Amino acid sequence: MTKTAITLLIGAIAGAALVLACSDDAPPAADAAEVCDCPAAEPPLAGRIILSPEATVTIAANSRSGTLAGCPDGGTLIGGSCQLTSGRATLEQSWANLNGAPAWDCSWENNEPGEATGSVKAICLMPAAAH
């Protein structure tokens, strides 16, 4: 029992000495913004998230059709949207198409006697402007 208590006391003293030896001499109430000169990890997103130009497709009567919209060069696809802009059709699929240039892909099925029109937009994150 005494041997265990002595070992614990020596460990506590060594731990306290290590903490004191490794402390920096910063004032106790130092503000991190005043002492940190690290670069930002990621540039602000304001103005970097954009919608691609709209891509449209005509879905003929009693048929299936689709189209896709991609990001401008250098952009990263983060999502997209599909919208039926005229007529009646059912959205069959909506997905990130990563074959080739990343794009948002939508396909519709039109079981009606008239045509329909669908539109697709990609949501893109553009790179930060170089300084």
C-alpha cells in the first residue's frame, strides 16, 4: 500500500513538473485571435456557390427523355434540381452524374398524349479567387 502511494505521489509531481515546463509564457487571458497567425482553412463561401445555366429537354408524348447540367470549368458539383416546366410527366431519376465532367442528370417519363418540358440546374462550388 505504501509503495503504491509513493508511486502515485511521484507520478503526480512528475506530471505537474511536465505541465509547468511545457507551458508557454502567454498571458493567462490571451485572445486566440491576437496570438494566432494561421491562414484560414477554407476561403469564405459567399459568392462561390452558383447555379449552372439551365438545361432543358422536350419529352415527347408517350416517351422517356432526360438531360443534364454541368458546372463551369473548375467547379465542384454539390447538388442539383429537376423541374417540369410544362406539360405532364413523371420524374424517373435525379442523380449526380460523375461520368466525365460532373453534372446533375434528370430523366422523365411522359405517358400523356402531349409533350412536356423539363429543366435541370446544377449547384456548384467554385474555387476561391487567387490572391
